[in-house]
Amino acid sequence: MYKVLIRPILFLFDAENAHHISFFLIKLFSKLGLTGLYGKLFVKEDKRLEREVFGLKFKNPVGLAAGFDKDAKLFNEFSDFGFGFIEIGTLTPKPQPGNPKKRLFRLVEDKAVINRMGFNNKGVFDAVERLKKEHKVLIGGNIGKNKVTANQDAVKDYLICFDALFDHVDYFVVNVSSPNTPGLRELQDKKPLTEILVALKRQNEKLATQKKSKTKPILLKIAPDLTNAQLFDIIDIVKDTQIDGVIATNTTIARDNLKSHLTLVEEKGGLSGKPLTNRSTEVIEFLHYHSNGSFPIIGVGGIHSEEDALAKLRAGASLVQLYTGFIYEGPALIKRINKAILAQAN
């Protein structure tokens, strides 16, 4: 139904407007009590789908990637589609409008999206107010720095977000890999990245002690454009800082072998979707193999089918996340992936 009826209508609108229309409709259906229909259409529940990763129990291994529900507006509503976890953000300490519009583009021929949103969000404290309500599903908090914050002061922004979200999310993701905030990817270099992660680990222990609670898992989200030498650095950083895992990968700045019109292909920003499928899987496999599977990996990038998800799990991912595949394939993809995982288990 989604691909035949709903997607063609949504694709008549500008991509960012279509996103807002989707949010309006999902919220409306929830208020009308129609979410019960989702169970039969989209949800696959089975004990064999449960996964325990970095100390958390996920009801299934298919999550919604960051960037979709930036401001934590519909995390419970998205869980009704059958996601095993929802990652909100990227959130920054202060609200920021992001980059000028138009900044989100569909490359339909490539089943891809280019975005240069620029961490548009209403700020971490605004999101916290919504996160205070009960969660139906595990929530990850993806955190970043404000555009106006200099890189040498970035650690302060990450700490502000960490403190604000500590009581309200189940795990954290440090985003230093978006291509849409000037200079942000420079923080993936070994020295500044280690400084940020060590500071967050220290604060994690401090808050857990103060609140007499457990520490929260901290993950690092990396770009697909890293060289092998840089990926070896990532493995060393994870080992040295003892963070809990990696999300591979964010969007790419590469534009290889695309079919869409040149005017679209040349748009600035991060490319996500089907063209990223193979590269993100390669990064997962590299990290898993060269680290001897010493840390969990969440695989994201170009998952548009059951086989795309299974390939990432075979490469070494413990969990997977959808973003662009969710836009093109619809919520039925979640159930199809979970059914395929069960079929592999038999």
C-alpha cells in the first residue's frame, strides 16, 4: 500500500515538506487510535529476535536511524511500526535552524537522498521535555556541536548534551561525521576525537555515581569516507577509550556511479540510500575483522531490502538501522527484515 499509494503522493511534494506531512499524518493516526492496525501490517514479534547488545535488551535488531526524528517528537509513534529502537537527534545544546533551504533532495533513480540539513533542531533541552514521557522502546541520543562552536570548544557542547539527556535516553551516539557542519569531520582525527570520548566517559562515570545508576553506553558514528588507515585509528580509539561501540556509517560525500540528473548529483551534502549499501557494509566488515569482533557495530547505510540488512549482520553488525530505505520502501520493510532474520535462524 505504501509504495503504490502513499509514497507517490508524498513524492509529489518537496522532500522536506513531505517529511513534515508524514509527521502530521503519523501523529493524526495515533490520536485517532489507528495505530492498532500497524501490528498486523508491520510488526513481527518473536523472542528469537531479541538481542542483548552493550548491556541493553533490544526487542528486535531493526532500528530507526538518527536524523528522522531529530527533536524526539514521535519516538513512541515510530515504535508502533515495529522498530526495536529509535535514535533521536542529532541534538545540539542551543537551537539552530540548520542550513538554508532547499537542503533535502531525492535522487529517485538511485533510491537515494542528499541532505545538507546542518543539525537543524530546537536544542537538547526542548527535546528533553518530550523525552520525559514514558518510552515504549529503547531510545538512543545522538549528540553534536553547534555550528558556531569552535572545534577546540566542541567537547563542551557534547558534555552539555550528555548531561541533559543522561536520565532520558538508553544509549548515546557521538556524531562527528556529518558532512553538513563546517569542520565537524575534523573531529574524527585521533587527538580531538579521543579528547571528546575520554571526557564523555569520565562524565558518564561521574553521573552514574551521583545518581546511583548504571553508566550509559557510548557509541561513535563514523563516516563511510574514512581511509583504511583512519579506520585502524578508529579501532585504536575504541580500544583506548573503552567506549561501547560504533555506528557505521553516516552519509557519504562521494558521488560515484549515480544515474540521477547532474543537477541533483552536484548538490552539496551527504548522500544516503542505495549507493551507500556496499561501502557501509565494507566498513562494518573491516572494523569487525580487524578488531576481532571486540566491540558491537550498528550497521546503517543503504538498507532497502532484507538481503541488505542480512549482509550487514553477516559482515559483523549486531543491529541495523533504517533511514532512506524507510522513505523508499515504507514501514513494511521492518517486518520483512525481521522475518528474514527469523528464517535464517531456523
